[in-house]
Amino acid sequence: MDNAGSHSHRQQSVKLAIDCETGELVPADALLTMPEPEFTALRRAAMAARRERRRGGDAVRYQCALCKHPLFLSRRIEGLQNRWFVHDGKSEHCPWSEGTRLTPDQVKALVYRGQQEGRPHRETKQFIATWLAKDPLVSEVSQEQTTFSEVLKGEWRRPDVKCRYRGLPLVFEVQLSYTFLSDVIARDDFYKREGIFIIWVFARFDRNRAAVTDEAFFNRRNLFVLDAQAREQSSERAVLTFNGYRQRPQVVADQVHDAWEAAFVSLEEVHFPLDTRRPYFFDYDAERQRLETARIDAWRAAESAAWSKGVEDYLAAALNYYRSDYGDEGKAALLEVADRLVGNARWHRGFEVLRNARFFGFHCVLPVLMSIRLNQPVGYKLASVYQVIEAGLRSGSRVGKHAFAVLYLWAYKVYQPTVAAKQRQWLRDYARELKRSVDDGEETYRRDTAFDEAIALLFPEIADDVATSFGTAD
């Protein structure tokens, strides 16, 4: 026999079996990954039941999920190991009988149907239908009633339970074991297209099941679970009640994390969205967005408070620096505060000058502005603020001869430090000459804008003036 024929002969035929001892459904593929001791033990148990049947007994360890015929486990080891279920004797009417050829789609459809025929599945359907029939908000309850498409001819589905809730068409599909994701998607698409709401029902919450994960992520992290607790609650409430598992986002250590929790829910607590036709009881996305927004708002508020405190600390450190007669320790403390500001979300390149000695250094811009605002000489060994202003008006930069004169006159106008009447008149005359010069396009008082953003930050009272183009080349 050639290799191809040998491989074909060994192909698994029965795709799904019922373990009669546990009531669980066992996919044939699971045999291939089963540890050898476990497979050997199950094979011996199935063979022991087979021997007992040969002696007239009725012992059955495994049944075919479709025809309910007894099965035993077989294997062949020849290079590669192969394990499969085998009907114990002929089962002529079973589509999975050895030798029958089915298309992949037919196999999937039969596997799904085979799962639905178990006793737990029938009991679950009956439980749902019974309690729906008792609900005054529910009408037209039926089980396994074929629903034909009103959109595409020839398409139909047979939901486990069907009803109308508050006049809305609603079906329930029970998932007790595994269901092919393609079948789930196909059913979702069918019911959505037909305008019918669908609820997938699980018998228990098992995070390790792919079907649970798929459903949770598809339906806003919501799971409808009909376990023992939910059944008990249904009896106590006298209305169909599910254990509503939801993944709730929570803020832990300033990060949003997801945590599973459960609460009992009835249909009255369920939302029925027209866009997806997938009922839900908890809007994960909305809650996550709320938490993210609150977390970001709190972070922004904290950053804003830290920024304001940092600005205050910078001005205080600058004052100490000037009072120390520009000592090295004072400078280091000032730069340390500036470095802290760098880590804040509000920091940008325009504030780099806060660490530039051309801005805060000896007889530079910062000590002049602080003197005007504080109404006392700061960083200058002069007798009055007027003398500081006068010195500042004479200072220049690479931009112009009196590059900061406009800035200091703005500060003088806003902060109004104490000056003698004669000095006040002199400053007025100076301001008139400055304006004439600027209006005539002369460069004598062209303003140096290199420090504008830092000045607006530290001296917000003159921020609007600094934001204008007056005195610049623009």
C-alpha cells in the first residue's frame, strides 16, 4: 500500500464524541495532543466497556455525538502517531461512519449540530423557554423554530430559542462546548441582516475557552452565563436571570487595567442596540473612555499644579540667586528648578532660555523685570528701580542697540513701580521717542524676541503685549 493510501485510511472520521462518564464533548483533534498516559487510560476504559458489551452488558464510555453509537479509541504508530475514534460496529446512517466522505463545510455543520443534541443543551434551551414564557414582556416563545431569511432567498437558521421581547425579535443560541467561529459569525450576520437580536448563552464562565474570549471582545466585554447561580436567581426573581460577566476597566497605579466581575442581570437591564443587534448590559468602551478621560484630566491637573509650583519655585530661586550676589550655589539651585520643569508636559523648546545665562545672568533681562515688578532693585547694586530701568533701557543685543527697551517700558506701564515725578516724565518722553522711531521703521529700538515665551510665562501680566509684533522686524 502506498503512503497516500495509508494516510487516507487513517484519517479520523468521527469528529466529536460524548464522554458518557463526564457528559463532556470531546473533539477528535484533542486526542492528538493528549499526553500518552491519559490517552492510554481512556483507550483502556473504552475497550473495557466494549468487552462488557460483548458479554451482554450495556456499558458505554464514548458515544458518537451524531448517531449515539458506542465508540472505542484506536491508534496506529508508524513514524507519526495517529489517534482516532471508531464506531464499534456498523452505523450505516451516521454521516461520520468510516468511509463516508464529507466536505469541510458539511463536517462543521454536523459538528455544530452534534453539540446541540446533548442533554445539558436541551435542558438549557428548555430552561430559557420556560422562564421566557412566564415573563409578561415576552411573547411568541418557541424552540428550534426555523427562521427563513426575508432578505436572501434560501437562507434559514434554526435558533435554540426564539421570542419577542417588548415587541423586539430576539433569539438565544446556547454554547455549551465549542462552536466554530465561522458558524458564530455566520449566525450573527444572518440575524443582524434580518433585524433580529441575538444573545449567545454560556453554561459557565471559562476564560480559557476561545469561544468565551471571542464573544467577550466582540460584544463589549459582556457574557451571558446561565450557570447554577443564575438558575437559582431566576427562581428567586421569578424572571429569566443571567450571571452577567463583564470586564470592567479600573485605574490601578495610575494605569487602566481590566478586571472580570459578575452581577445578575435580567432582560430588563439589557440594552438592545439597533446597529449591532447584540444585546449588552455593560458598555465597556464608554466606561473605559470615562476612566481614561478622568485619568487624563487628573494627570493634566497634576501637571498644571506642578507647573505652576515650578514657575513659583523658579522665581523664588532666581531671587535667592540675586540676593546671593550671583553665587554659584544659587545658580545651581536655579538650574535645578529649571530642570524639574523640563519633565513637565507643558515644557517646550521656547522655555529653554530659562536655563540660559543670557536670560537670568548678571544684569540681564530677568533681574530687570523682577526689579520692576517687585518695585525694588534685584540683582543690581543701585539705589532705585528707576536706575535699574534706565540701565536696562541702554542694554542691547545682537538684534539692536536698545533691544529690550520696548519690553521694559511695557513692564513699567503694567507694574507701575515707584518713581519720582521728574523720572516719570523722562520715561514718558523716552516712550514717545521710541514709538516714533519704531513707526518710522528705524532699527534703534528693534525688540529682541528670543526670550518672549519665558517672559510671558514668568510675567503673565505683560504676556499680551509680548505676543504682539510691535518693535519687531515683522
